Amino acid sequence: MKRLISEIRSSWHHGKGEKYSRKGQQEKALQHFLEALNQAQKTDNEGSIAVELESIGVTYLRLGKYAFAKRYLFQALKVFSELSNREDNSYFSSRVEEIRKLLEHCDHHLSVSD
């Protein structure tokens, strides 16, 4: 029952994060994505955890906080890669490719600021 409640809370916070992100309110979005990650970790659902890590990374990217973005995106890449290797799922593979591009974007901005 606790797992189900955490799944519901994670989904609710993710939805709120998406809503705020679409409105351009990235700080509020970030708060909800962080809470969604917290709840997803209680469920041990690796797919949900990876989605939240990616959402947090993208939000940090939008905020121009490239080092934080890179940290979360790298974690998301690791989980999606593991899932992609275990399961024949095109969604996981597509996320791996997209996150690699986002990490290159972070690296570019971090090298320019040095």
C-alpha cells in the first residue's frame, strides 16, 4: 500500500512539475520534480526514477545551472542505459540518445565558462 501511495505522489508531483515548467516557472517545477524523485525512490521503479532524474537535469539546464544539470542527467543516463541493456524497449534507447545530446550541451556551456 505504501508503494502505491508513493507512486501516486510521484506522478502527482511530476505532473505539477510539468505544469510549472510549461509556464516557465522552473524553480517551482524543480521543487516538484525533486519531490517526485523522492517518492519514486520509495517505489524502486527504476523507470520512474530515471524519468525524474532527467526532468531535474533538464530543469537545471533551463536554469543555466549546467554542473547540476550534468550531475542529474548523468545519473539518468546510467539508469536508462541499464534498463535499455536489460529490456528491448525503444523508449529507453531513445532516452539514452537524447540525454547524451543534453550532456554534450552541458559540457559545451561548462567549457565556455571556464
